[in-house]
Amino acid sequence: MTPKNNTFTDLVRLEQLRHIETSKAEALSYASIADMEAHVASDFSYHAFLKRLTTRARRLIQDNALTRVLQHPQSLFVRARRISLVIAAILGALAAANAVGESATLNIYWLLAVLLGFNFISIVLWVMGISLNLQSLSAGVVAQLACWLPYRYKEKESDSIASLAARGWWETCLTGAIGKWRISVLTHLFWLTYLTTGLALLILLMMAKQYDFIWGTTLLPESSLPQLTLWLSRPMEIFGLIPPDSYQIAASRVGAAAQDAETRSAWAKFLLGTLLLYGILPRLFLLMLSSLMQQLAERRFKLDLYLPYYVTLRQRLMAHEFESSVIDADPQIASAHTIPALQQTSGGMPQNILAVGIELDDHIIWPDGLQCSENVIDQTSFAEATDKIKRFNGPLLIGVAAHRLPDRGVQRTIRELIASGPGEAWLILLRSRAAIPVAETRKLAWFRTAETCAIPAEHVIIQ
């Protein structure tokens, strides 16, 4: 969950800055954050890192006057949403007006088909899209257009700061779970506006003019529409609406005698009740559901700390490095009955933790206070390591040589070691006494390995 002092808007701005800094870092001023990189924090947990990122972002935004640029995509989306709702209102009014026409006789089921038919198809497609996770089905054409406009906004210069900010907003707010529910909210708002406008226009027309309601069919059996009328009418009786009875339904067949006031009133209530119960109320429920799910998705949103941008910033802002010294004991030699403990913690790592190495040589340096319990180099040492992990029943620290490239065999070993114990897992990238340089790409590769092995990015320590 996102910390209470960091809103989803803060995370969106961080993502927008990531896009800008990745492509246009030279266009920004970093004078105001020099002290942050000079004084790193003592904790490298996700919440502490997020707090530092938010502070850094606010300074960058203020010094580079990026507030309006970052808010512009949201403003465009709000504008597009308003335009789509105006279009929905116009379409709803046109649909009701065309279905009624200038005649004093209304075909009740043709009117319901015009106002509710497309709405019903839209709900079916939305349910299928949500169930199958297909955004193209769960979003309507107008909703997709409204979501497309902010992303397509670009200045003449390609990859300008404005376009990068728009892209960051698009990828955060209009894709994934958040985008799915945000677009769903817009879709339900569109149809709710369409139905409400149509209903309001019908009420005005029926207040100002007298209509006779009829029904008729060519292909369906004669009893089909009367039976459908009675079936749709049952829920209305709960709300006190009196629908047409069987006699009034039969008397409203095309070609029947003129209707009396009571029959017209019953059909009018049936029409309005049907639009309300089977159109507006379901849409209102789905709108509330989508809104709640969007808020939940925003609360659950977390930054992808495995991305190179955040890995680099974490190295510059957080105290993730250990002071190291040479440990005289061979890392392959350890007492089978000794469970090592970390005497001092750094950045939130547990005090008691079992340290296990993977294919380490004699030149690897472990931090002070840490002793390698087992160095996995073959099946025998792997079996001994898994046995110790099971008996330890606590957090596990896996040490790897940072200068090595993580291959599939190492990934498989890490996953199996983690699976053998119930505690949380940490990964430490160890350096060598031989001062072998470690490229940034190699560190990023280890972070991606941690992601593959389900190790949180804040549990990756660089020595």
C-alpha cells in the first residue's frame, strides 16, 4: 500500500519525472538537490526511498517550473471527458426525439430498444472486457478517444518535456489496472448521461403532449411482447409503480381502439420505470463500483524500483552500502551448527539473518558482522544450505558476486533457496578484493534477477 503521506498524484509526478529525466535530463537544473545526494538517508526501505524521491521531485518541479507541464495531461483528460459527456447528452436527446418523432403514437418497445438496446450491448461488452482483461472491450469508443487525446498531445519538437510528461501520465493513469477502471468510470458516465438525458426529454415531451402507446410484432409470437411486459413489470411493483395489466396490454396492440387516460398513464410509468430500473440504476451501480476499484488500484500502486532510473537514484540517495573488510575465514568453511547473526543493522535489514553465498571465490569480501554460513558450489553444498535454511526458520541473505553476470543457473539456485525457507529473502551484491569493476548494467541485471526471484527491490543491497 502507498504510504499515507504520499498520494497517487505524487507517484504520477515521479513517473512523469522519470520519463523526462530519462530523455531530457540535460534540460533540467539540479542545483537544489545537490545536498540530497551529498547526505544520503540511513534507511533503504521502500517508504523511506519514496519519501526521498518525493522531496527530490518537489524541488525539481519548483526549480524548473514544471508544475503546469505536469498538470497539463490531466487537464486535457478532464477536458476530453467533459466533451464526451456533452456528446452523450446530445446523443441521448437525439435518440429520444427520433424515437418519439412527431407522431402522437409511440411504439413502446421500439423506444426501449433505441434507449436501452445499445446500453445493454455496452454493458455486456464491458463485463466481457473486465472478465477477460480486454481493455478494448471494457472501454467505449468515446471513452477511448478521451483517453487517447492526452497521450497524443505533443509539441512540434519530438520528445519534448511536455510530450514526455504526457507519456508518463498516460502510462500511469490510463494503462494497467488503474487505466482499466478509470476508462470504465468514463464509459459508465457516458452511458449514464445518455440515459438520463433521454429520460429527461421523454418526461418533458409526455408532460407537454398526449401520447398513445402501442406495440406490435411481425416475426415474434403474439404472446412474446405481452409476456416480456409482465416480466419487466414485476420489480416495478416493489417501488409502487403500477404497470399496465394484461387487459391494457392487449388493448394496446397495433390497430386497437384509442386508449383511455388510465392506460396511457400505466404505459408511461412502465416506460420511465424500465429506463430507470434497467438502464440508469445498473449504470449508476457500475459507476460506483468502477470508481471504488479505481481508488483501490491507485492505493495499491507502487513504483517499479527495478527500473534503471530508480536503481540509479537509490544508489545516489540511500545508504544501501556496507562498510566492508576482509574476513579471514574461508567463506566455504562454516560450522554446521552455528547460525550467524548480523550484529548491526543497516537500512532496516533484520538483526538475525542467515547468510548464504552462491559460487563465491576466496576474494569476495563480506561486510563486517556477517559470516557466510554456506557457499553453494555443488549439489552437496546446496543440500547443506537448504537444510540450514529450513532449520533456521528466519530471514535469508543470499550473497552473490556483483561482477558476475547472473545466468539461469544462478537464478534457479536463488529461487530454490528462497523456496526452502519461510522467511523473507534479501540479496547482497558482494565485491571482490581484486577490485574488479562492476558496471551499472551488471547491477541492473542483478536487480532484474531479484525481480524474477520475487525479491523486493528494497531488499537488494549493494556492497
